[in-house]
Amino acid sequence: DFLIVLQPCVWRKCAMFISLLHLLVSSSAELERSCADEGAELSLLQLRGAAGKTPKDGKAFEYGPYSGHSLLTYYKFWSAGTIDHARRTKVDTEEALVSVTAESASALWAEAVADSCHEKENDVDARIVHQERDGDVEHVLLSVEKKLQYVALHRGHPVYVSPAICGSHSLIQDKPPVDEGDKDMSGETKPILDFESDPSVKDCVALFHKTVQENCGRDFEVAMRSCSERVIDGVAVDCVAEVSDGEHSAVHTFECDFEVQHGEPDASFAQNPEGTSYAKLRMRVGICEAPIVPDEEAAASAL
């Protein structure tokens, strides 16, 4: 009789144990599937982010190079105010317009630096990369001691340079007013760019869209917040913008670098007579994940 009473209890305990075991096995399987899904998603993110080349400094994803416009397009826009001022204030003369030549480039630049900085004229190695004439103004890209330098000349006299020399872009005595802008870590002024009219900003935004389309197979909306120009061996445009895919959005900084090859004597001028630049895009986050992976530094600076 005791065994008859005990038998149902044993079976009930066995059934409870089997149910508990089944529950544990199911939970374990669900956890493994969840981890696998997260791992697959992480791998996808890593794969997408790897579409851009990560520089050795580990601070940005880099895309490109792509073919860009002539750097003179940007320098002409930035120097327009100074050139107009020079045309209004300088008395017209009948002197012949003489273009900068390979032979005169070094002497011209050495004299410009000496006059602007009020110092003794030194020997420099300046070579022409590209030049264009616009009436009584000549726009010239020089390679000065293997660094790119722009100079605008009005009737043969330098009136505007970039990068600045001795703290100034304008070389005329009665200088037109300019916007101050922000200052970078070196203390140099970073001109604030008008992202509705500045050609360098327009090209930077176009470069962003081109990079998204080629790497992600789609496009994102970009709402610009601010842009500034920075001196590199060429032109760097730093922008802060909100990037959206229609569902998600995040604030990012991205940098567009526009450069030309000019290391060898006159080689770039011979190979690149139109002065075409090559463009690169740099970001802190992989571009395909920009709407969902925030740039924490950009978000903090936007507050």
C-alpha cells in the first residue's frame, strides 16, 4: 500500500524535473540565438564601417580619393573681396600685364614675404603648379618649399595669399574688413564659411553624398550647421551637420580634404594642367552607420 501511494509522487516529481529541464534547455537555446543575432549585427556593423580606410591614427574613417575641382575655384571665391577692393582703390595705368613665369616665381614670392613681414628677403624655391588669368588679375598656385601656396596678383602686384603670411591674407595696405571666425588649437583664425554660397562647402556636401551612395547603396539627408576652412597642404573644410536616413539621425563632424600633387618640380603642372584636385572624406564614424551611431564629440560641441 505504501508503494502504491508513493508511485504517483515519484512520477509527479519526475514530470516536474523534466519540465524544468526542458525550460532550461529552451532558455539556453534562446540565449544562444540572441547572442548569435547580436554577433551577426555587430559583424555587419564592422563590415559596413570597414568600407572606409581607417588611418593609422585611428581617429577617423577615410574615403577616397575622388576627382575634385580646381583649388583655384575656392581661392577665387575667398579672395574676391580683396581683389574688388584693390581694383577700386588702385589707379588704372597703362602698364603691360606680365604673367608669373617659372623663372620669376621664386623672386616674386620672396619679395612678397619680405614686404609683408618687414624682413630681409630670403632665397626660396617656388614653382608654379597652376595659374589662370582673369583680366587684370592672375591667380597662381605655387609649390613653395614643397608646400602649396596661393597668391592673387592685381596688375602684377600680390594682393591676397592663402595660407596667410605674417598673420594676414591681404597684402594691400588699406585692408578690407574680414570676419574673425573661430580659432584652432594653434591659435590661427579658422574662417567661417557660408555653406549656402561657398563652393568649397558645396563640393564637400556633394562629396559626402557621393561617398554614401558608393559605399552604402543609398543616400542620407544632411542638414548643415556650420563649416570652417583649415590650412593643410591644400584646402580642408570641416563641417558639423545632422545626418538622417529618414528614421534615425545623429550629429557628425566630417572633413573634406582637397589637395593637388605638387612634390616634383613642375611635374604636377605638366600632368594636371587644369589644376584638378583630389578629394578625401574623413569621419570619426563609418559613413554607413552615421544616422544611428552618434559622433559623441560632435554632439557635445553642438550643445
